[in-house]
Amino acid sequence: MQHAKEKMKDGASAMNAKATITQAKVSEKAQAATARSHDERDLAHERGKAKVAAAEMELHQAKVVHREEAMEHRLHKHTHGHNKDNKHGGGH
């Protein structure tokens, strides 16, 4: 079940990243089309590349958070109920 949740979160993050990347590329093309000089076109291209790289970085960071949450859930699930100092066990 947890694996399915992780996959869903990854998919949602990927969709958001792809939307951001598409917006960055459209913005880059619009800026390049309205640029008056070659330098302005190059600058628009560099801005677009930076936005795409930032979106990809956010996607990877989101995936790391999803993996950490899943690992924490698995660890908590496996250690739950194994406390030696509970009120019935007396801490052997």
C-alpha cells in the first residue's frame, strides 16, 4: 500500500515538474521571439535552461522526500509494538 502511495506522489510531482518545464520553454520561446538582438535571444535561452534545471531539481527533491516518508513509515511500522519497557513486559 505504501509503495502505491509513493508512486502516486512521484507521479503527481512529475506532472507538476513537466508543467513547469513546459511553461519555462514557452516563456523562453516568447522572449526569444520578441528579442531584438542575438544577445537577448541567448539570454532568453539561458533563462529557459535555468528554469528547466530548477524544475528538474525540485522533482528530484520531491522524490527524495517521498522516499524518506516511505522509509520512515516502514521503520515505524516494523518497530511498533516491540517496546521492551511497556507496562506489561517490565523491561526484560
